[in-house]
Amino acid sequence: MSTGLRAGAGRMQGKVALITGAARGIGAAIARRFDEEGASLLLTDADGAELERLVSEAAPQARWRTLDVTSEAAWEETSAWAVSEGAAVDVLVNNAGVFLAAKLEDTTLEEFRRVQEVNQLGVFLGMRTFAPAMAERGSGSIINLSSVAGLMGTPYLIAYAASKWAVRGMTKVAARELAASGVRVNSLHPGQIDTDMNARQRERTPELIDQLVRAIPMRRIGEPLEVADAAVFLAADESRYVTGSELVIAGGVGA
């Protein structure tokens, strides 16, 4: 692990950002963009080897550790780790998530519970862990990754949509509760994005993914960088009057 805060200039200079699910895909893109904008990074992921690779290649001054976002104890340990690193978290990005595409009748109880544990419980625990300290300092930005599936009904996404609608709702509740303390809470709603997770799902259900892509008004799949740019806006001071909002990055889906 590397130590020391990152020096440089940028829209996030002086801010400490903790990102979950940072090893690949959207999380890795957000980590790279935050690093470019001068943030000091605390990166977490369940996959320590992949996260270490990202840090060594793209963000050598970041601090990192593994994190199971479904574990209350693991979140408490992560908070203690941040304190031990001398880092007061200014920005929390709850990005860690899993995807499942299956018909209602084909979705097992075990699968449904797993999606809720990672996508919904992980966001709840992250906010509950870091929001109090942000509120005490009188500032902070929490960015929760939902999805366009959290804005509409999408066939075959019963478990995933349930989790992402929950993230949307929790974001709004937390935004109302924390607004007076200076802590902002917003949600990002990506559509089809070119990630490893998307590619794995395409291998399992190519017809579904092709159907979803054909429905995009802009006629193309999105890039992780396009989500990361939106995250920079919500993390930086230019969004200081934005809370409880939904920022959709989906090429016109849902418009």
C-alpha cells in the first residue's frame, strides 16, 4: 500500500474520497478521474489482487484495502483504517454492486438475497458508517450508484431493479436527513455501460443485452469515463447546492 496524500491541482484538490468496488469498471474509472482532479484516494474492493493492480498502474499514491460491503464489522474496520491513515472522508462513492438478469420465476431466493445484500445493504452500511463524521464536520458528498433500472420497470431484472430502486429511495431519505448538516447525497443512474460486468452478462444473455442496447436513443453503449465525469461533478464544489438528485447517464433511456 502507498501512503501520503496526493499533491496537485484540480476540482477535488484537498478532498479525501473513499470508493467501493474500485478495482474495475465504473469504480476504477471514478478512481482515475478523482485522482486526475487532485483527490486523495481510499480505494476498496472485495478483489484485493485486482485492486492492487489498479493502484500500481493508475493511482500509485492511493491507499487501499479489501472490503466486503455486506459486513457491518468490515465497514467499521474500514472507518478505523481511514482514521489511522489520517484521512477524514469528504466524498463517499458507494459503487460496489452485482448484476443479475433472470425471469421472475427463475430467480432463486438465494440469488435475490445476494443482490440485495451487496447493492442495497452495502450502500446503507456505507452511508451509516461515514455520514455522522461528515455531518459533524458540516460538509460531505455521498454518491450512490443506482441504475436506470432504479427508475423504471425492466423485464428480467427483478432482483437488480429491487436493489437499485432501494438505493434511489435511500438516497432521497438520507439527503433530507443530512441536508441541514451540509452533507449532500445524490444518486447516479447509469444505463448500459461498457464494463466487464456487462460483458459477462452478454455472454449469458446476449439477446437481452442486444435488446437493451437497441432501445438506447443515442444508439450506443456508454463508457465508464462518462459515468466518472458525472461523479466528479457531484463530488466537487460546483454541485454544492445539489442534493437528493438523480443524475442519469444512459444515452436518453428513460427520457
